[in-house]
Amino acid sequence: MLTTSSFADFATAFTEVVDFVPYEDSLKQLARERYKAYRVAGFNLNTATWK
């Protein structure tokens, strides 16, 4: 498993990353940490709501 600190470095290998936020609260927190790592790394972020 990638840590938050290494996650953004890993993501730079791709031109586009799709990341999903699960319904389970404990997993939502991990998704929020990944989102913050993307922002800190300077990624252009777009969000969408799926139903």
C-alpha cells in the first residue's frame, strides 16, 4: 500500500488519475488524505458526484 507521502509521486507517472471516495467513513478519510496529497503536489483537481 502506498503512503500519503509517496502517493503523489506515484501518481505523477500517469496523465490522468481517477480516484473514488467510498461510502464507508473510515475509507473516506483515506480518500481525503489522498486528495490533500494531490493538491500539495500541484495537481489540477476536478470532482464529480455520481449517484
